[in-house]
Amino acid sequence: MPNGSVRKIIHVDMDAFFASVEQRDDPSLRGKPVAVGHGAARGVVAAASYEARAFGVKSALPSVTAQRRCPDLIFVPPRFDVYRTVSRQIHAIFAEFTPVIQPLSLDEAYLDVTANLAGLPTAWATAKAIRARILEETGLTASAGISYNKFLAKLASDHRKPNGQFAVTPDMGADWVETLPVSRFHGVGPVTAAKMKRLGIETGADLRAKSLDFLERHFGSSAGWYHAIARGEDDRPVNPDRVRKSSGSETTFDRDLTEPAEIEAGVLRMADDVWAWCEKARMFGRTVTVKVKFRDFRQITRSRSQMGAVADHATLRAASLDLIRSIYPPETGIRLVGVTVSNFEDPADRDAAGLPLFDA
């Protein structure tokens, strides 16, 4: 920030968003363990209520495992249209307080409230007002993290969940980070956390004790990020113009498939879903990727990029089929397929080039 001024950043994260919407709309589900998803043998949990989380049920968990952990678990099919509608309500509330909003998903966003529209004196008061407005308008609770950078704000939002807020001030940031496990840090996934543990790095203090040279030897281009966050440093601005990088859709089959016709039918359904989004969002990409998960949970992807954007539905379908056919015959049964379009081009460039934005 110019002149040494300090940003005021809030990370707002809705509490168990999908499951909370279902409990709000169906009072019989309140206080009960709820999983949004399908309870079929090959289903996956999309979201879980806090009552279900107490049993170890979490998103991406196979439904069979979730049911085993929580025999009383109630499965509710997802209603993404409803979640998107509620998300729009929430983002409209954000806009009452600041125009500097960076959405991360339907249920979370960064807000820069250094100069908030409501004229509130502190970021703490602004976060309280935002959470109160969300509860008043949607009947749902949100948690908030307040800090001087995005990294710390995101960490802080998880510190008083559900329905709470926590602030990390400039004079406490570096010391607070030292107390946390590195597995909680944004940008440190399970594989990296395991590698860090093998290197004797389990907490922020352990990470801070390592030199930049050491981190570069073991983590390459990510070393600078790890070195900075171990000191509570993150210069990234809240970016309201952040561009979505991809759009994808995937499905898990009811049984493992080996027949090309059945596999391709699934791929085409996913390509159709992705195209519907691309058409609606007016965003078209150059790269098509097909994802395949086998019976033994091994996963592969096949991608193809072209000079210009995939500008019509038929081209996306053809590219998806070519990619899935490149793995034939499959090594074993296929349980999941997905299609993703990425490397989006600027719509203005498309207009200038006279390319079609939609099928004729």
C-alpha cells in the first residue's frame, strides 16, 4: 500500500453453506447430521452440516464411508440453483460495504474495507455489520477473518467458526503464524505438508526457521511464498477483476464402465454441461481436458490446446471424444469422467476478431 498505510481485509466464509441452506429450508433437518449429496453406493458428500462433521463426515468423502461414520446421516440432493441465488444475495450485501470484492466461490470472498462505503470506523465493526446483514436477509450465519493481508484473513475466518469472527492485527501476525500447523496454510496441500514434515517442518515457527536457500532447494518456485507467509507477509491485493481460469463438470458412474459407448455418453454429458456454462458466461477457452478416474482410484488427464478458443458446442464435443478415445482400451473399469475448458480468452478480443460468441 502507498505511504506505508495498512490494508483492512475481511475474509467472509459462510458456515456449512450448502447444508445450512437445506436446514434453513427444511426445519425437520435442523439439529440433525445432514450431508448434501447422494447416498448411493458410489455417491460423494458435497457438503456436511456441523452435526455431521462431529462424526468425521466432510466434503469429498465417499457416501458409503460417511454413512458408516454416522449411521443417522441424512442425505439431501444438492440444489445448486438455490445456492447460487443465495450467493447472489450475499454478494449484494458485500457490495453495500465495499466495491473491492474478490469472490472465491459461492460461499466465500475477500473484501478490502480500507475505505468502506458504510463509513464504519474499524474493519471489526464492518465485519460484524456484514454478518448481521447476512443473517437478517438470508437466515444464515457467516464467519469472518479480519487482518492486514489476505493470507491472515483467510486463516482467521476459520478460527472462530461457526458464527464468529477473529482479527489478526499487524503487531500479532508474525507471532500468531508461528503457532499454527503448516497444514492449515493456504498453498500447503496434503502432499506438501507431508514433505514438510519429513523435513522437520510442522509449524509456522519451523517454517520460519528455514532459510530461503533451504526452501528453494526443496520447494523451487514456491519457496518465496512459504518464506513470506511464515512471517505473516502477503502483498496480494484484493482483486475484484480476478478472472476465472476454468470451467469443468464431472460425474461418478453407478458402476465401473469399460464399454466405449457408455463411457463416451458420460463424457458428452459433461461436455454439454460445460458448454452451457461457457455460453451463459460468454467465456470460451483454448484448452480442453478430459479427466478419468479408474476403478482403483488412479487418475489421469488428457488435454489438447488449439490456436483459438473452442467457439462452438460441436467442437467441444468432438475434442472431448478424441481425448477419451486416446486412452482406449481402458486399463481397467472407469468410475468417473470429467471435462474442463480452460485458458479463457478475453471476450473483447473475440468481439474485435468477429468470432461467434454463440452457436448460430
